Amino acid sequence: MLWIKALHLFAVIGWLAGLFYLPRIFVHYAEGAIAGEDVRRLVVMARRLFTFMTIMAVFALLFGLWLWLGYQDSGRWLMLKLVFVLGLIGYHLACRALLGRLQRSAPMPSGFALRVFNEAALLLVVPIILLAVVKPF
């Protein structure tokens, strides 16, 4: 089961790397488009990164489910952690919506709003890590 836990962690790291970097691409796109810069390369980068992070998310969720079924642990800490994981999935889907706007050259939120959006992922990730490590209840 430790191999599954290691694979889960690798997949989570890959997923989070994408969730932290993709909104930065959105910021550069929004600010570059306003400045009249060529932002076409950012669209390609965003699409490829979203594909990678989605694959990592699927693996993270599959290995996490495997761990859950293998350990049969259903403490309250885990239930709360899963609520935050659902929030992270929602954040992932919000990134998908922003990617769709970027690909259609539709108006994007301001650079500041996208910077705030970028930092919002931490509000989900920090409790997930604390709950998984400390298991407070």
C-alpha cells in the first residue's frame, strides 16, 4: 500500500503544479493581450498544461480512492479532507472554464482578479495537507 501512497503523492504534486501555474499563464495572457502583445504561445502552453494536470488529477483521484478502500479509514478528518478535495476539483473546473475563454479569445478577468484566483488554490490545499498529516479528529 505504500507504493500506492507514493504514486498518489506524485500525481497530487503534478496536479498541484498545474493548478498553481495555469492561473499564472492566465495572468500573463490577460495582461499581454491588453498591452497588445502576441499571446498565442500562451494559449498553446495553457492547453497543454491543462491536459497534463487533468491526467495527473485523474491518477491522484484513482490512487486516493484505492488508498481509501485499502485502509477502510473513514474518520471525520478524511470526510472533511474530501470536502476540500471536491473544492479542488471545482477549482480545476474553473480553470477549464477560463481556458475555454482564453481559447475563444473571449474577455478574461483582470490581471489582479486572476492573481487572486491563483492564490485561492492555497485555501484548499493547505487544509488538505494539514488534515492528511495531522489527522486532528
